[in-house]
Amino acid sequence: MHDDTPAPAPPGKTLVKIAIVGRPNVGKSTLFNRLVGKRLAIVDDTPGVTRDRREGQARLGGFAFIAIDTPGIEEAPEAALEGRMRQQTQRAIDEAAATIFVIDARVGVTPLDQRFAQMLRERGKPVILAANKAENAAAAEAGVLDAWSLALGEPIAVAAEHGVGFGELQQAIEDIIAQAAAGDGDAPQEETAWDDPLKPLRIAIVGRPNAGKSTLVNRLIGEDRMLTGPEAGITRDSISIEFKWRGEDRDWPIKVFDTAGMRKKAKVQSKLEKLSVADSLRAIQFAEVVVLLLDAQTPLEKQDLQIADLVLREGRALVIGVNKWDLIDDKNAASRALRETAERNLSQAPRAPIVFLSAETGRGVEKLIPAATRIYVDWNARIKTPDLNIWLKAALDRHPPPAVAGRRIKLRYIAQTKTRPPTFVAKCTRASDVPGAYRRYLVNGIRESFDLWGVPIRLILEKPDNPFADG
């Protein structure tokens, strides 16, 4: 999972936003990926792959700006999925200082291109007209000439997939940045590096399709940023959004990742869904805290448990969010049953925090980020070596390691080697012979003594450095 959040602007500077818009399948996401220099957006030949708008910091000729990838604009009723996608694009156009309007040079101008060009002209913002897929100049010539009929200025022939035509595109974008800077009474600035004093806490929201992940993200940030609806599988890309959460002791910058729903592997057949699931898996690897969002009406099914197991094997901190809690009648019985199931099946993270909420109504959502920040602190916990060895001596006195084949196992020393998750190395004779049950005894002892519940703990047993230690 790439980190697609734009870098912060230098003090007093705001990077210009430029929205990339056009019909489905004209190459908007390919152009977006080329501008930001990473494969952030999923690209496929299927029309309508992009459904949410995505932002990324782009660079051309030493100048930085924010590129916004948008869903393909189609004519459809407002309530339909395509209509809601169009609303996402319209919001991006309104937010941006300018627009890159992409057409397919091989197809030429369509009636839909004409209608949306009219919409852009009415908005009165600068428009760069890009005739994409022009790698074959002869085949694309008619389409490029046809683009003049849109009355949006001179079309720029580009091939986003091959990086063709980006010199002219760069000049047009630099002119827009200069105009925006002049409007602010300032000159355009070349890209510079600066320090971000407090990096945001990265939280991925994962779960089965239709669990309410996008609705929850919208509720957390306080706006309809993510496309939502009754249809399962609306989200395809993993989209990151930053916001500030005011905690008891400080403000927490949060970067939340909305991800595509993850179905059982056997049901994932299409190439596009495989790409979406792979993007969700990368989001888990990139996150620090993962919120597994359950549907309260069908909680902790086999697929939920498999996702939780994946999160913990990756060493991420886990929070369980139980959505649609407002639809449950006997909340006490349902809560008790869910906690028992979690304790029984998630032994790698006993007492993992569980938050009951309704993303639709907002009830209980305010408890989610505090739970995530608490588990994040434990995930970063570091225990002093003297305290660990005092604990180890007491643990060995209570329950010495068993003898194997008549020979004793000796644990001599333990230290924490890393955090995120807490990882411990113990020097141990005949380390490979230590039974799994005794390893669990040691891990649970660390949890109880140092209050590290709910986070994965890794314990590595190594042979002592002394080659005569077994003697």
C-alpha cells in the first residue's frame, strides 16, 4: 500500500489542487498514477473502476500540486450509483483550482464529452484539455482535431501509459500554478522538503463487503467524502483521508484508510476484485492500527476471523468495531456472545478492544478513535530489561520449563528487541524443544504482568551465545 496522502505544504503555502475528470475508461487513473509517480489508483480495462475521488501529491518540472483522481462522469439519476459517483466528481471540480478534462483521442469527442465540457465551461475555472491514448499519432490525429469542438482551448495530445506529451502538459499545469499563486499575491514555489512534527496515526478500516466501512469513515471525518449506498462492494480502491481528532491529552492527526470489502477467497473470481482485495491487504500492511468492522447482525463469521488472523499475523494492533448495533434488540446477550467468540478464536490478541457503534446514526462512533489510540500506545510499549528479568525469574519459579528427553531446558535472560508489535528475545538452551504450551505461558505472563492485552506479542527463543551452555 502506497502512502498517497499529499505531503504538507510549507508554512504559508497551499498546494494547488487539479482534478482529473472525464468519461469512464479514458485513462484518468493512468494519468493520475503517472503524475504522482506511483501506482496508487487501480487501473483496469473495465469502465467505471474508480468510484471514489483520490488525492495524491504530483510533481512536474520541479513544481508540486495535488492531483485528484475522480470517477468517470456519466448521465444517471442522482440516487443511482453512477449518479452518486458523478456527485463525487462534481465535488472534486468545486474543490480544485483547475481541471484536466481527459478524452479518448482514438474515439474522438462523444455527446457525453460535449455535455460535460459545457458543465466545465459554466463553472468558469481553468481547464486543460488532454486527448489521451495518442501514442499512435496517425490514429489519434482525427480525435485530437475533433477535440477543438469542445471550446476548451487547444487540446494536448498525451499517452498517459507511455508518458508521451507530458512536456506540453507540464507547461499548462505550471501556468495554472502561477495563476493561482498570483491570485494569492505570491510567486509559484519549487518543491522543497520540510519536517512534519507529528506523523499521523494510520488506521485501516477493513471487513467484509457492506459492513459499513465507507459510512463509518464519512462519520469520522464529518462529511460525505466516501461513496456509500446499499450496494455491496462499492469501494474498490483503498482511499486515505487525514483529519484531526481531539484527545484528552493532545490532538491526534489521523490518516484513515477506507478499503474494499474482503470476501472469501473462493468467491473472488474477477481480476478487478482481486486487485481491490490486494489493495486492501496492502492497506493492512501499511497501517498501524486496523479496525475490523463487523456487521452486528452476522458478527465474527469465518471470513471475519480469517481477516483478524491476517491482521495479527502482520503484527498490527487490532480494534473490533461492531457496526449496525442500533439494529440489535437484546444488546446484552449479543455483546456477551460476541466477546466470548472473540476470546475463544482470537487467542493472539486476548481482550482486544471491541467498540459497539452505528455508523448510520453516529452512536458509539466517538469511542472508536480513543480505543485505537490506546491500543496504539500498547503496541508501542517498551519494557525495561531489568523488569523483564525480574518477571522471568518469578515465572520460572512458579512454573519451571519441562524436561525433554530427560534433559532440562534453561531460560537465562530476556530482553525486548523491538516494538510495533512488542517483540522479546529469550536466551534458552534447547530452544527448539520448548513446547508450545510453555511458550503461551510465557507470553500470557508478559501480558498479565505488563498489561499488554489486545496486541500481538512475539517471543523468540534463541540459544545462548555460550557454546558450553548446555553442558
